[in-house]
Amino acid sequence: MPDRSAVKAACPLEGGGVSEGSTCGVVSGGCLALVMAHLGDLLEEDGGRLEALYQRMRGYTAWFEESFGSTLCRDRCGADLRKASGFADYVLTGKVLTRCVNHIGRAVEKLIGLVNEPLEAGESGGETRVGDEETVTPWPKGREEGEETLRGGYCAAPVLRRVREAVGTGGEVLEKISMGLDGGVGLSGGLCGAPAGALLALGTVWGIDPREEGVVGTLRFFVRGHLNLYAGKGKRGLWAVGVPLMRDFRRRFGSLECRDLTGRTFHSLSDLEGYIAGSERCEEIRLWCAENAVEILS
């Protein structure tokens, strides 16, 4: 990537959203990478390819869950990173290597194949429930016909757009690739795309690019951020600003996961569009996330 800003923005997705245990950063990062890789295809305005991309992301998240037992960080790494004791268990028992690093390697191998495979209209990413009825609503609530030619991007993108308009952070490319977080990250029902979008906005300011920091610098950033969080220090660090946002969200709406917030999972882009079009709750969630991210960044 010639523009590394998206890598920096994605930094807070680690640990299931600044270590809050929701969707694993390997899952969310993988879905963002799939969108980035096929963004040129999407700009050709082929609706069939866009549906195929969502099915491909859904297929990747399903593969990850089947391979490692869960797409959620708290289940997969077996440690509660919200606590100092959990972080010590995660590092000192070697789980960072045997689980996270190992799973990253296997996921990248899988993603390379998916990235290099052309999108085909009608592609299926997994099983569809018997009896499901999909409704196509090209212009969900809050989007007027003709406003945008590219469908998708209903969860994180509106949050990022509001933040950019208010404080100037982020950009259109980040908003486009954030469609990878739709439907709880690649339609997996995990981390809600709205708080994930807010985290991306925070990452544009407080995130890092591992390529610039190197292995040692990245690990130092990761460890220092957690230790400062547990000690109540570093009030303007990534975890110091991101963790309260996520915990406030959980207290306000009851869960971080899309499947809990909506009472269902989504099986296609059209399925998600049909739901979003009439969901006042989703609109409330997106607005809350945008307003709180703007407040933090301001």
C-alpha cells in the first residue's frame, strides 16, 4: 500500500477492539484487506461483484471460525486482556505465539489466495439459511438516490464520514474499505461496525504503522499501552481513549456484537441493506459512535 494511513487506522482493532475481546483483529484486518484488494473491481459499479465481495468476506470469517473455534478474541486467545492478570497470562504462557502469531500466519496464507482470485458475480461464501428472503434496498435510510454510486459501507463508513466532516481526520479510501466491517465484520455478527468505525477514526491519530516501528517498536507500543491502561496513566494514548469509548458503548447498548444488537446475523449484502433501511436502532448507534469519536478527537 503506497498510502499506509489505513494500516495505522486499523491499529485499534487489535484484541477485539482495543483489547475488549470482540472480533479478533486478524478477522477484521483480513476483511479490510479483501476490500482493499478488490476496490478497483467495485468502482466498476458491478453490483454482482459487490455481492460477491461480501460473500467472500463471509467465507473468510466462516473459515476462521471453523479453523480456530471462534472469531472473537476473548474465545480464541483464552485470556482477558482487559485485566493485568489476563495480559500477563497471555504473554508469559506463550499464547501470543502459539495462538495469535500462528493464526496470523495461517490467515495470511488463506487471504493471499482470496486476494488473488478474481471476484465473480454470484459467488457464494457459505451456506444460506433455508427460507431466508432477501430484499434489495439500494438506498437505505440516510442515503438518497444519486448521492453515491457505490453500495455497501452501511455501518462503519457513515461514522467515519461524520467524523471527517467534523474534525477533518480520515479520508474517502478508509471509508470505502471500512465496508469490510459491515454486519459485525464481514457479516460474521461480531464487533458492530459503528464502534469499529469510531476506533478507525481514533487510529488515524493514535495508531501506528508496524512497518515504520519495526517488531521491537510495535511490541513496545502494545505492551506500554496496556500497562498504562492498567495503571491509569497515558491519558491520551490509544487504549486510554479507545477503551472508555468501547465500555461506554457496551453499557449504553448492552453488547459490542452485531448479532446481539440486532438479534440476528446477515447472510448477504442485500440482507443487510434490507435491515438497515428500517432500523432506527442502527441509526442511533451510528450517531452515538460518531458524536463520541468527534468529542474525543476534538
